[in-house]
Amino acid sequence: MSAMPSSVPEPAEARLSREGFLRLVSRSALWLTGGASLVGLLQYLGYETDPPPQSVFTLGTPDSYRVGTTTIVPGARAVLYRQESGFWALSLVCSHLGCTTEEDNAGYRCPCHGSRYDEKGRVLNGPAKRALKAVWVDLDAGGNLVIDISREAPPGYRFVPSPV
Amino acid sequence: MKARWGFGLASLGLGLAVAAASMREAAPAYARYAGQTEPVRLIPSLTGEPEYCLTCHQGIEEISAAHPVEVFGCVRCHGGNRISLDAQGAHAGLLGGGNPSDFSAVDAACGGTDCHSGESTEERDHIARSMTSVQSTYAGAIASVRYTFGAQPDPTARYGIRAVSDPLVTSVTGVPAIAAFASIVEEDPQAVQTFAAECLTCHLESEPRAGSGYQRLTGCAACHSPSGLDGAYVGDDPTIQGDEPGHASVHRLTTAIPYTQCDSCHNRGNYNLVTMTFHERTDLPTDGRASRIEDYYQPIAQFTKCEWELDCVDCHTSQEVMGDGDLHSNQSEVRYIQCSTCHGTLDDGPLTMTITDPDDLALRRAHLNPVIDLQVGDTVVVTSRGEALWNVIQQPDGRLVMVGKATRMNYEVPLVKGSECEQDPAKQESSACHVCHAVERP
């Protein structure tokens, strides 16, 4: 007959030792930190910068504008002219502080400070001191008129579409 | 063993910090203002640089039609950190605190040749004019009080709230420089020191006295951003506490300044002329419900109907109020509007001018406060110094009509010439007109 043990020891895995608890907490915190850092890194790498403001605007085919017409292009803050001599465009951005000018009897008027320009963009009264900027007009590959408000056109510039 | 515990606790702390940061990221501080969790970006066309101020300040009123937010944004005038989403970080470097027109910041915030300074003519250099004006320097009151109490031998200005010099004196009464009053005041008689202690809140660089009725901002906004009696903000910016004093009523600049704004300094009380202590008015109801005629002038004052029906800015011109560019020893040296400016005398009608220059300042001012559609070819009243009263316009039939700058009300201007007035043409001070035309206070 064999002797019976006076007490039955608990299985080791049934009770978390102090060392095991600390190891669990440490590793959990490290995993959590690592995971959060990884999320942050992925967010950083995936960040899309804001696109630059649109400067080129497509305005349809040249023959959709009759000779003698004036067309405000609100999104571009510009006006497109078609005359016998060709197409040309003016930025409607006031040369004083950048408000958008509006049509009036003589041409354009700035609603912010009252500067006025004639229809060719020349200053009629201040506070603006410089004329409205003429901007580039061209055709894109699809045969549509485009204006590029970031490109200043030289004085007297006219765009004449080539006959098809 | 201790090292293990320390490592464990440090790890736990790190984990908690990461969790807190994640929660903060999920619900940023700015979200409490308007509920949005995406920052609001604005790229003003004037600067072309993104700014995020409207993330918290969405709903704030546009400051004026001349400063549309899509053109100016916020940072051009207010300064601060345009990309910070943290209130403390975003407000670091704000110009003039919340008020960029404070004279400590106005040059940087509002100046520039395309803006409010640096013009070739003094009448258009508004910042320089304002900063040398008697309302800014308080040199007139200081000189008068010091002279009265024997601290200086004549009433010519020597001191102002701060030292100022004017390299270009254009008027007969202008002085080239004044020193800071604080540098001398301790050597002055007691009454002057009392004046310095109690009465130096009535200039554009000073915070106003505490209490109802005194509320205004400093600098240009003291006049151009009107406050209510209690200085509470009643606009739609969710970040501004509505019940705290010290604010303009709304975020707005205006040249249509109501008389109530002038009253926040003027007609608030009197000095004891022996001790120079200040005595607040006690004749007004404390609930702010004073009638206009009660509110406008102190009981001792005489005034005509037009002096309390109109707003101060309807008659008093920019040069009178904001200065003519020179340092002066007394407000009377720049205050020159008289009854005859509009009403003429028995011998002559008022001076008028037909606008011929499309750059005339009168047109600019009418544009900023379009109570009338002023055009080249219109005829308006001008002062003896040639400054246009652009809101007093001659009608096709010759009548003169004044349009209230704040009320937009029309008033026909009666002329003395051809009337039954028995004035002595040599006596044109208002006191002479008050003899017959003063109205009774109810």
C-alpha cells in the first residue's frame, strides 16, 4: 500500500504567477503600442495631399461661341470673349486684393472696395492700380477650348482656332 | 523583482497613453464646437495657403463685405498658426489677441499700401491718422488738465498716452512730438495724478472701464466693431462665450457706426473739476432702456433736434474723429463741423462739391456704406476744409437730403438763407443756434 500525499498540488497552469502576469501586461502593452504605431504609420504613408487649385478649365468647342459674345466662367473667375480677331480671356480677379469682380455698365466692378475696370480690364478707378490680367486661351487635344488662369497672356493676345 | 514591476507598470502606462491618444484622435477637442470630426479647410485666394480656423469658428460672421473670408481668410489679419487644430497652438502669435485692430498690432494686421496704411496722402492713411489722433493720444485732455493745475505753462500738448512723433506737420496747430505721460505723471500735482488714475480709460489703446455701457474694444474696433451695453457676443461663433463681457456684439467691421458706440466713451459721466475724480452718470435707467434723447447727452447739455435724432457719424467727419494726420493739443483743433456746414448762413448756402474724380474718397466711403448710390457727377456738401459730407447730397431740384449712415433714414436739410432765422452771421457756434433751436429733454 502506498502512502497518499497529504495535499494535492494545483496544476501550474491554473494560476498565473506574478512573473507571468507582468509578462502578459508588458507584451500586451508592447503589441498595442506597436499596432497603434503601425496604424499611424499607414495613415501617414497613405495621406493624400490636397490637390492644387484648378487652373485649367475646359469650355467646349470653339463653334459653340458666336462672334461678339462675352461669356463669364464663374468657376474660373474669368470671362471669355469671342471677337472677329479671335478668342481672348480676362481674369476677373481684382488686381487690388483678389476679390472677384462683377459685370457693371462700364465693364467690371469689384464688390469689395469699388475698383472699376473697362471691358478690356483697364482700371477706371481705384483702389486697384493694375489692370485685370489677360489669361491664356488654347485648344486641348480633344479640340475643346481651354483657358489657363495661371498663365498670363501677352498684351493683345488672341487665340484663333485653326480651320478644320 | 523591482525591475520587473517597474517594466510592467511602465508598459501599462504606455498602453494607457496610446489608448488615450487614440480616443483623442477619434474625438478631437474641436469637435465639441460644431460636432464635426473632419477639419474645415479654407484656402483664401489672397494668400493661397490653407488654414483651418473655421474648423472651430464655423458660423462666425463675415467681418465685412470688403473682407470676404474666401479672399482674406482669417490669418492675414489675425495671425496665429493656420494649420494647428489645437486651440492653444492655433492662437499662438495671434495679432492683438482676438482684436487685430488693437494699436499694438494694427500695422501688422491691417496695414499695407493696398490696405489701411502707407498711402501717399494723409487723409487716406487711416492707421497713421488714427494713431496720432487725439482719441488715441489723449494729448488734449492731458494738456488741458496739466495746464489747469499748473503743471505746464500753456495748453500745448507735451504728453500723450505713449510717445509719438510726427515728421510731417501740415496744420497750423500740429505739434511735432509728444512724450509718454507716464514718464512725468508722478511729479505732477495730486489732481493730475487722480486724473491719470481714473480718466485714462477714454482713449483707443485702453481697455474700457468695467460695467454696463462702457463696453467697447480697443484700436479701430473701438468704433468700427460696436459692442452692446454688456459687451456680450450674440453672434454664431460657437467658441465665444455669449455671456462674458469684452466682446463686440458680432464679428463685424462697419462704418455705419451708431451713436450708442460713441456713447460708450462720451457722455458717460463727468469729472470733478477740483479733484479730477470721475463721476458716472446716475440719471439713466440701469436696465439699458434709456430713450435715445435721454441717452444721447448728459442732463447739462443743450442740443437741437438733429443733434439727437442723427447719429454722430452723420455729421462728424473722418478727419474730426480719426484725426487729420497731425498731433494736436486739443480736440477742438480738429473738430470744425458747425450747424452752418449743412444749413449755411443767412448770406450763403452750404459749400458743395460736384464729384468729378472717380477716385474721390467720397465715392470710396459711399461704397463701403452704401446708404446712397453716389456717382461721379453728384453734388454733395463739403466742409470748410474740403472734406465731403458724402451722405448729404443735392437733389435734382436743389434740395439737400442727408441720409443716415446707420439708420438709412432721409432728412431734408433746411437752409438758413431765405428763412426767418434771426442769427448773427458772425456767430456760428452751436451755442448760438441752441438759443432758439434747443429741444427740451422730456
